Amino acid sequence: MWRFGQWPGPRGVCSGVSTNAFFADSFDPARIALSLMAADEPALPWKADVAAARRGDPRAFASLVRSAQRPVYGLCLRLLRTEAEASEVAQEAFLRAYQNLGRYDDGRPFDLWVLAIARNLCLDLLRRRARVRTEDISESAEVLPSLEPSLEDSAIEKQERLSLEAALATLSPEDREVLALYYVQRRTTKDIGQVLGVAPGTIMARLFRAREKLRAKMTPAEAA
């Protein structure tokens, strides 16, 4: 879519070095502190590509795009409901990410940062619409995970999925985004909070309300 201090082993004993020297080396406070710091430091796999992209390496930024393009496009599709607009906004999000790499805090996951950019672009577009369109999403669009056993089961499942998509389409963008991030992309409430700019507890409350609304849409009204 995009075009652009290790813990020492018992070497002292094995090599004939005195036991006192070995323990003095192994339990040196400075060495232990450095080892613990290294062990506790979280892995940030995107940092190398970010640093290279900042130096002007196009391959590094292409690698960053590949790592995040699916969830970014998926969120755009859930919010905008049309493939053409979702693709356009996703590309714009990556363009803005590229233009603002210098201001990006690489201690924050790159994909969450771009998701936040894409979400803001989607909401801006939705605000400019006179009304939210609910066009059908093609078979190639991102859908909730499913299995395809028999033809009969597949047909039933397809109908249920279409019913779910139709119900989702009636929800607000705010409800759709939190459901998509949590259930489709399987993000944690902490990650979603970073994308939406709210606390994890707020995300839990929004999830509860969105689920209740979706359940009401999916449950046939009882006869009076």
C-alpha cells in the first residue's frame, strides 16, 4: 500500500582463578545493577528502523510501514466503511508519520502512534460528512476471525457475519473504533488508551457500553 552486562558464569573456578576472586567478580554491585537494568529494559524492535529512517533510509521506513499497515488500514476501514477512503486515509497517516518522525517519541510503539494519527484523520473526515455512509464491505475487507467448515455452516456464518457488520455500521465511530481495536486487532486496554488518548479504565467503560449497544442491535425485539 505504501510506496515510499551479562551474568558471569563460573569461569574463575574452571580456569584456576581463586574462588574469592570469582565471587568478588560475580557479586560486584555495579555489575549486578547493570545486568538487572539490561534485563528490565523492554524490547523496542522499531527503534532501529526509526533511527535509520530519520537518517534518510527509505528501506527502514518501508519496514515500519509494513509492520503497521494492516492494523492502520483495518481501523480506517472500520471507521470510514469504504475501502477507497480507508486506503487514502491510511496512506495519509503514514505520510504524516514520515513528516513528523523528528517529533516522534520512539519509546512509544510505532504502530500505536500511527494508529492515533489515522484515527484523528478518520474522525476529521467523518465530521466533514453530512452523514455516515454504510456501504457494504467486500469479501476482501477485514472481518472478524472465522472458520469455514461445511457449505451450510459457511452460509449461516456468512449471514451472521453480515448481520454483525450491519449492526456495527449503525454504531457511532467512537463505539466502532473501540470494538475494532479490542476484538479485531486484539489490543490491550492500555494500548487502546494510548491510541485514543484516554485512561485504560475509560476504555473498559466504553467497551461495556459499546457491547451493550451492539447486543441490543443484534437481539430481536420481543413481541409486545
